[in-house]
Amino acid sequence: MSDSDSSRSDSTVVYFAGRFKSREEACVSIDDRGFLFGDGIYEVIRVVEGRLFRRNAHLARVDKGLQDLGIRLADRERIRIQDILDDLIRENRLESGQATLYLQITRGTSHPRKHFHPPPDTPPTILISATPFKPNYDLQKNGANAITVPDLRWARCDLKTVNLLPNTMAAQQAKERGAFGAIMVRNGVITEGSNNNVFVVMDGTLYTHPDSPHILSGITREVVFEIADEAGIPVEQEPVPEKVLPDVDEIIMTGTTTDIQPITRLNDRVIANGHPGTIVKVLQTGLKQKMGIR
Ligand SMILES: Cc1ncc(COP(=O)(O)O)c(C=O)c1O
């Protein structure tokens, strides 16, 4: 870490705007387009014993997001990001146990404030941080309550942008009602959770919203497809109407920090027998195996 700042004042080292610094020292410019417009993308990667789970899939999603938004990252920057991810795990002593890496790339700083994009050679602002992470395995074992909320988002939910206001509002509503999470509903169909994808089980088949601009196609969702395939569990990517939810056999949320979470109560009403079902357990075991967790 040649450009590491020697005056770090706390133990958390982040990479921000071209330098390693302490979390307190990393300050965003008032002209950053991420700050002003939410003009940027982000990624969260799970780290298990120092290894990035599904590293390539996460980095591919970053590339796709940058491409779709037209944010240009020099090749050397892109390659450097891969090293920085590993550097931060080491610097923050996260080689054992679990952690998450947060990566955010905005279109950079530009003044005066204009809605249209700054010149293409404006350097993007890159933030990368690493944080210890403890999954809630008790909740994953026992099940949790979720609520349904209207999906208030835009028509490009497939982009992992930092525009998360409707997601944060949904998560806050869930919190205020003592629920684990919120399932969003658009035109009578469930799309996904505020920070996870949603599956339901009906008659032994897993159903989830098809890939579309109305959902973020999760990396964990892909892992679920793999595990289901290996276990011989049929999967249908079909819209699930909200009205069938009370009668499904299982509801499952999946995501990088959610893992595979059974939802055993919906809007405070018990789903099936109120206990995690058989399929969610297969998926949980499969995910742990693939993550290398015993
Ligand atoms: C809206 C939304 N859907 C789905 C997911 C799950 O994606 P992944 O499994 O890649 O974490 C996330 C994760 O943050 C999310 O924010």
C-alpha cells in the first residue's frame, strides 16, 4: 500500500478518491455527482476467511453498471480495484471470520452543477471499504416476519445504483413494524425485497420474478438457481401475484448480506406451519457449502 496515509486516526482503513485513508479522513466533495444526483453504482461483496465470494460475478455487475450508465473507468483503475479489495481485507485484519466489502463508483466531481454529464475524462470517484460481518444464523434457522409494501422505484431496478430512497423507505417501514424486511409489490406482483430477492415455494417448485428492469438480478439468486439445479428442485422465473402469498408453502429472501432467509410470517400472519420449510433448508446448506462455511 504505497500511497497509504501515515496519519490514520482509527483502525478502519478505506480507499477513497485515489488514496488509502482512515474512515474519518475520507470526505466527499460537495460537487460529487454521487452526492448531488445519486449518479453512481455500488456493490457489496461477502468475504469468508479472506476470500471474496463470487468475486467475478460482482465485478462483472460493476462493469455492466458502469457501461449502462456511461461512467468510464480506465483499465488500470479497474485492475487496481481488484488489488485494493484484497489490500483492504489485509489492512483491516479481516482475513479470518466474515466481512463485507463495499465498492462505490460515482461519475466524479464537477462544478457548476449541471444535470447533463461532465466531460468524459472526469475521473470517477471510487470508494472501497471493508467491514466485519456477522450473519444472523439464529434468524436464518428460525424464520422471520416480513411486510409487503408498494414498489415505488423507477424502471431500471436492474442497475445497482446508489439511488436507494424507495428501498430505504421500505426497510424503515419494516423496521417500524418489527419485521425483518419488506417485499415490494408492483402492479399486483411481488418484485423483490428492499435489499434482497424473493422466492416462494408452491408444490415443490421455486418461483421468482423473472430477470427484468423491475428487479436487481442478485448474485445470491444465481447461486440459488445453481443449488436448486444440483438438488433437482424445479425453478420457474414467473411473476408471483401478491394475492397468492398467504397460501404459499415457503417464502424465502436471498442476498449477499441476507444469505437465505426463511420468511415464516407475512404481515404478522403465519405462512404454512410457521416454521422454515424443507426447500429453504436445502438452499441454506448449499449456500454454506459454496461459501466454505462449516
Ligand atoms: C434491491 C436488491 N435486490 C436484490 C439484491 C440481492 O443481490 P445480491 O444477491 O447480489 O446481493 C440486493 C442486494 O443488495 C438488492 O439491493
